[in-house]
Amino acid sequence: MKFENLTVGFAVTGSFCTLKKTVAHIRDLTENGADVIPIMSEITYNTDTRFGKAEDFISEIKSITGNEIITSIKGAEPIGPKNILDALIIAPCTGNTLSKIALGMTDSCVAMAAKANLRNENPLVIAVSTNDGLGASAQNIAHLMNAKNVYFVPFGQDDAVKKPNSLVADMSKIADTLDFALSGRQIQPILKV
């Protein structure tokens, strides 16, 4: 799959356990020709965890994309009026970010980027990663599944026994989902077993 001549926003939020897997898919998009504009939630940009240091992720993402990272609402706002992106991917997308997008809130740079991108009727690809996807976040997933220009990376339960409400996207399907979304279609099947 080739993404030449496409400018794709790639936003990461605070599902820290999936960040390393996600960074590989940023590389995949750039290797397939996309100009990737990275966006990191304020928390992700500033937080070291047992899954890695923020500065290491920042350096790697900048190195892969060759672009500065958008980390503020002010930085994300021009995405709308300047129509900077052909599509926006949020991977991983936490339950917190899902709720903000579903309710039209723009109090984070990722939520602002999503709103700004959707303003231009460009595809928004969501790779969910939340411990309450079959709980409190289920209504937001359902709302966004019914929203125009919003597409989901196939997802399923990551540990049905120990975390029965937890959902995580199959990050290996990010590029395929983007390819379908650019044609106005939702990749299927959306639920993975």
C-alpha cells in the first residue's frame, strides 16, 4: 500500500503500554510515502512510565517523521482552517480521548486535532485502547461508529478474563484501515476475536 502525496496526522494518547507497538506503524506509514505530522497528547509528551521515557518516544517519533510534534491546542488548531491533513489517525486512543471527541470537547491537542480534521470532512481513524471499552466508554465508541468520516481500526478484548471491559485495536491494521477510510469505507470485520 502506498500513501505518496498524503499528509497524515498521527496522534498518540496515554495508553502507554501500546506506545512501542504504535511507533512502528508511524514508521510504516512514512516508509510507504506518507508525510506524517506527529501529535502527542500533553500527558504522553510529558510523562515517563515503566513502558518508556517520554523523551525517548519524542526523539524516535521526530526522527521517523522528520517533523516537529504538535503538543498544544494552539498548535493543533490550524489543522482546520489550513486543511493541513488528508487524514488523522489516533493510535492509541484512550477512553478519555474517545469521550472528548464524541462530546465535541477540545480541551486537549488531540481532541482539537480531531475536531479540526473532521471540520474538513477528512477521515479520522481511531485505534482504541481503553480498559473500559465495554463499560463507560462503550457509549462513546457506539456514538463515534455512527459519526460521519470516523473509522475504527479492528479491535477486541485484550484480556477477557482479567480485564473483561478492556478493548484494544489490532495496531497491525492501522495502514489497512487508513486505506479503506480514504475511500470512505470502514474496514471489516471491525471486531476481532
